[in-house]
Amino acid sequence: MQNLIFILFAVYTLLLFVITGFTSRKANNQTYFTGNRKSPWFIVAYGMIGASLSGVTFMSVPGDVATTQFTYFGVVLGYILGYLTIAYILLPIYYKYNLTSIYEFLGQRIGNSAHKTGSLLFIISRLMGSALRMYLVIFVLQTFVFDSWGIPIWLTASIMIIIIILYTFRGGLKTIVWTDTLQTTFLLTALIVTLVMIFKNLGFSWGEMWTEMKTAGYTKTFNTDWHASNYFLKQIFGGMFITIAMTGLDQDMMQKNLSCRTLKDSQRNMLSFTGILVIVNILFLALGGVLLVYANKNGIDVSQMPTDRIFPELAFNHLGKLASIFFIIGLISAGYSSADGTFTALTTSVCYDLLNIEKRFPNEKTQAWVRRCVHLAISLLFLAVIVIFSSHHNDAIIRIIFMVASYTYGPILGLFAFGIFTKRTIKRHHMIPIIAIAIPVLCYIVASHSQQWLGGYKFGFELLIVNGGLVFLSLLAISEKDEETKKLIKSEKIS
């Protein structure tokens, strides 16, 4: 079995390099950063499915059904509201300002301090989030394959990261737009094949399977206890703002959208992507219930098993060789999609937001050299996060990722809200990074003691909203009307 997995890994990697060969021809800096703004919107929409799902959705969402049932569906409903906000509020702004890095908007609207703060928060959050997503994939490969070969986890991670460096190094975004389509295809194939195989094995119709899931208590969708972290309104509004923050205010996801030719194409991409992603997330929730029914019918005890391991355990040890093959294909796809776009996005953010590469290094060859150095540095940091986290894996990773996002994307949400919805100016710019640190620390303290301080209330995804809202109010407190607004008000009073 291990030899077969190695062959699948090698063949899949070869396919990525074939795509890279076509997409990196005559590549330059603009190819790397923007895809020359010629990406077909339907290819971007389809490819973004794989980038959004990653290993987290592939394993944590089905596994979490064992403890939270179908309540994640509330978050999925929130996704719809979030993606509509991105399509009709954020994308028009990004195209209006002709941005390469979306955090350039903060610089133009608020000032350099906001620009640097927003970019640094993104770099920290995306580095952590994507590394944890990729770690989940590496963890499974390590547990079921490479441990038996005596290969340490740091070497497994290093091999995968070196491969990603090689196929993204020249073509950058243009390459990723097309490799994402391959990754999406294999992820969805693994999902559908697994569902079909279990239904065939149990001999159930969909109606019979639903009855089994309902009887076992897996189909509970809306938690009406407002104290609970997965209360349905928290899930919906949390999902909405997580989408706005982790997609609409995320350079990785928006960089692909901005590679489309026009705003209208980008909006078509976002709306198509939304519809497909909602359906796919519902299928992954259904997969979680189906896996648990299969385990119950076959006397497999998963009650003491970490939720992230339920799907791989059943795929490798109980569903047969074919299921293992498709699981590995999907898993490898998820691993690559967790990191490749992140390397490019973080490199873009460092080059444009922190180094101001076009003004500081006018020569394109120098820009290319700086870009490559940054790309390699990001890769090493990525590897470091994976290795460090490998000894602290004790929870469903989807919850850890959203927890990290609640604290790091909250200030980004507050900064963009201030820039978009007010016309006020900030004079004390040195206060912006202080606020961006102080508010998440305050939120962490409150969330840690909320059950004692707030009558049993437990924060969930809505912590991101609280975090962003407090940053927004803090920015309002240190702002004032700009000079043009003051002059307008003064002239109106005189008249």
C-alpha cells in the first residue's frame, strides 16, 4: 500500500509540473503577482473551490459531525452573505484602485501605518492558517505511511514544500490559477467516490441513510441555545464575517479574483464559486454523517478517536483499497492547495506592502531577485510553523484555524470598515498598531473568562465580529473629520 501511495504522490506531482511548464513560459514579475490580469473567470471560480476547501474541509468538517452534528451548516449559510458582500462591496473598490496588494487600499485611504499593520496581520494569520491546513494533510500521510518508513515529519513537510517552491517559483499566480483546477477536480472526485462506495457497501438509498443519520442524532442543524458557541445565529453571522475577513480581506483569495480581466468577470467568478462551494460543503457534512453510520453498522468505535482521524481511519483500514486510493489523491490535492497560493500571496504582500518593491527597486531584474528571496524566506517560515505545531496537535484543526482568524483578521476587518464606511482621517497614526494588538488581547481575556463573567455565555465565530467592531470604534475615537468635510460643513453654516 505504501508503494502505491508513493506512486500516486509522484504521478500527481508530475502533473503539476506539466502544468507549470505551460504556464511559466515568458513569465515575468507581473505574471507572478497578477497573472497578467488575463485569467478566465470560470477557471478561477472552479480552482478557488480547492483552495477554499483544503485539508480542513476534507477531514475536519466530516469528522466534526461526531461532536457538533450538522450545526456547521449555519456557517455555510453565513458564507453566502459574506460572498455577496465581497462581490458587490469589496471587489468594486479593489478594481477602482487598480490594486496588486489589497492592503494598498489602507495606505491610500488611511495612511502608511494602517497599510503596514493590515499587511503584517495578514502575513501572520495566513502563515499560521495555511501552515496548519497543510500540517493536517502531512499529519495523516505521516501517521498512515511515512512513520512506517522511518521518515520524520520534518522531512515529509520539507519534501512537500520544496515541490511547491519549484512549481510556483516562476509562474506564480498564473500557474496557481491552473493547478488549482487540478486540485479541485481530485478533491471533488475523492468526495463523490467515497460517498458512492459507502452507499453501495451498505445498500442504502438516500432516504434510508437520512433516517439512519437522524436516528443517531447527527442531523441536528440549528442549536437554539444562545449560550453555546455553535448557537445558530452566531454561526450564520460568524460565517458571514469570517468569509468577508478570510476571503474578501485576504490577499491569497483576492489575488486570484484580481487576476480576472474585468470587475464583471471577477463578480461572475465570485457568484459561481459561492454556489458551488455551498453545495460542496453540504456534501462534506453529509459525508461526515455517512461515515459515522458506516462505522456504527460495522461495529467500529470512533467515539474515543480524534475527530480529524475518523475519515482517514475508515478510508485506510475499513473501506477498501479503492477508497484508500481516492482518499490519498484527495488528500495530496488538499495539501498542495493549502500552500501554493499562500506562498505567492505572502510574497506579494511582503514585496508590495512592506518593501514597496516597484519604487525601491525600479529595475525588473532586481525586483525578480528580491521576489525570489522573499518566496524562499516565506517557505522556510511555513516549514517552521508546521514542525513546531506537530508536537501540539490536540484539537480539531478547523477550530484552531478559526480561533487564530478571530484574533488576527479582526483588526483587518476593523481597518477596512473604517476606510470604506467613513471619510474621517486619523492624526495619531502611531496608535493604529497599538489598537491592533490591544483589542485582540482584550478579546482573548474576555473570551477566556466569558462563562464566568457573562452567565455561561461561550464565544464562537462571532468573536471575529466583536474584535473587528472594537477596532472600528477605537479608530473612530482617534479620528476626526477631514479638512474637505470641515470646509463643506463650514460653508453650509455660512450660507
